[in-house]
Amino acid sequence: MRGRFVPLDDASARRIAGNTWEIRIPDPASIARRTRRGASPEDWDGAVFVVDGAETEPGVGSGGGPDHVVVTAWIV
């Protein structure tokens, strides 16, 4: 699994500053097996995403709720 990207079809990304993105992942518990990540924001620390065709630096779990996780990531 390492080195591959798992599509997160329901996730959304929005730019919050120059090269900083906030990625919202709904229902992370339902994709835990595919992503090998848990349902808490800390479980997503170090995750790498593709946003607008660019690979992010390892992200930081930055928030969430009972039905979603938010990860902050940077594109350098």
C-alpha cells in the first residue's frame, strides 16, 4: 500500500492560504481499512494527498467531528 494513493471520492479540499490546503474527509471510519488510518485527526498526521494534480507534503490532522476529519497540508 505504501507509495500508492487511495481515491477519497467524498473528500474536499479548499485553499486556506497561499500554499496551504484544508482537506475534509467525511466518515473516515468507513475508509479506515483502505487507508490504514483511523477516525481521529491525529491518525491522519503524515498523510500525503494529491490536490489539483500536485502532491502535498505530509499533512497534519487539524480537527474534526463525529463524522469527519480535517487535515491541513501544504504544496511546496
